[in-house]
Amino acid sequence: MLKRISLNSFKFFYYVAMYESVTIASEKLFVTQGAVSRQIKNIEDGLNCKLFIRKGKTLELTNEGLLLLNCCQSIFHEIDKCLIKLDNKQADIEDLVISCESTLCMKWLIPRIKNFNDLNSGFELKIITNDGVINFGDVDIAIRRNDFHWKEHIYSLKLMDEIMFFVQSPSKKTEDILISSSRQKFWGSLLKINHISDKITQLNYKELDHFYLCIEACLSGLGSTIVSGYMVEKYLENGQLQPVAEPFLDGSSYYMLSAAPLEEDYRKIVFRNWLTKELNNSQNDLEKYFNIKKRI
């Protein structure tokens, strides 16, 4: 018979899994690191399995840990929905304003908004596309790559590693490669990746202003391009685009940013839980094209 484990213990596990750190989890929960570690050990002893393995300065979930995280996300999401419904001021709940990089927003986030609305969480999302400075006076949450430095007082949560795909139209192959000028030093970084540089140096380099334009031009057969896999997931799935080479991690990641702790706002918690679940689904779909283990 399994040992009964308190819901509070699962909360401790959930925070460690989300932040990949006992230290950060203890700060968020306002308890000592020792208290967090003891709770994790109690769960592992009760379930008779390891939930984390240490890699450098971060903790990585085991397969059992990933399974438990998915369960916790579902459970806590339902609790958050219940609390919103019980809130006497539910009618006054405002839209959650999300600022997201433009191409990621158009190609990944917006097509999934209906999935969020189907949750009937008591509020709606208002999406703003912005690649520049974040004004948290007008924005509740921002989704950004970590290619710039945000201020120390900004709360951050890692969402996923960037996965780059070298793609082309299967029916309209050309000798041109379309590169976005919106990401600084992008071409130079590609030349340092052996299995990519060997291919792109043989092509005619053409620069466009944004990843969105590169994707649309690639779909039209004007050239191949290198973009985030999250931006072209549906085109890979329906066969409009195909990989030219093995996908790769470029060392950057996407983060959720907030001026205040996510835990202080039910809307942010609900959105975070939904977003991480959708990202897990996307990563599972993209895994058929490569053999790299990734974490959210």
C-alpha cells in the first residue's frame, strides 16, 4: 500500500520541478532549503522512486518525475479554477495581458488561444505582439527569449529551450537561404554549427526583416530558412515544410517574465499551467524530427 502523501508535499515538488532548483523553490515558498529537500525525500520514499537527478547546478526530472509533474499540473490547475469561481469578485476579473514576440505569437500562441478559452477560467487573454522593451505598466506577463538582460526585480520562469530547424519547401527547392535580420549575430552563430555551416555556405544568402517573412517566403518556395521549430510546427506536421538537417539547440531559451510573483495572481497561475502543458505537447510533436532530450 502506498504511503499517504500530503497535498502540501506535492506543492513543494511542483515548485522544485518548475524552477529546477531547491533554492529558488524555497524562496518562492518562504521556507528553508532543508524543508524543501525533506519534502522531496518524503515523496520519493513514499513512491519508492527517484524524481530528480542533478546535472550541474540544476535538477532534471526523471521519467517518474515528469509523470508526477503532469499530474500535479492538472490537479493544481483544477484547484486554481475552483478558487476563481469561489472568488466573490469573479465578475471583476480583468483580461490577462500577454506580450509575446511577434512570430512566436502569430505562429504558435494565437492558434492555441481557443484551447485556453475552452477552459472557461473566468478571464480572457489579451495578446500584444512586441519584440522590444517590455512596459509592465501595460502588460501582466511577457514571453521572451533570453537574448537580453532583464532587471533583477523581474520574476522569471524558464519555459523551453529554443530548438532551431533548417527547413525548405519539399516541392519548390532553391539555392537561396532566407535569414532573419531581427536576431543579432544570427548568421555568425550558424556558421559555428558544423552540420549546418557545411550546407548554408553553399547557398545564396538573402536577408529579410523578420522570421515571419522568412517562413512565408520559404512556404512560397523562395528559399530555405532556419527558424524556431515552435514557429513551423504545423507546417512540419502537414508536410508544407521539411527538415534539411538535424534540428539543434542554439543555447537560448524562452522565459515567462512578470513584474510580480506569479503566485500572487490566480490568472497568471492558470495561464502558466496551461502554457507549460501546451509546450509539453509541442515538444512531444517535435521530437519525431530529432533525438535531443529537452526540458521546460
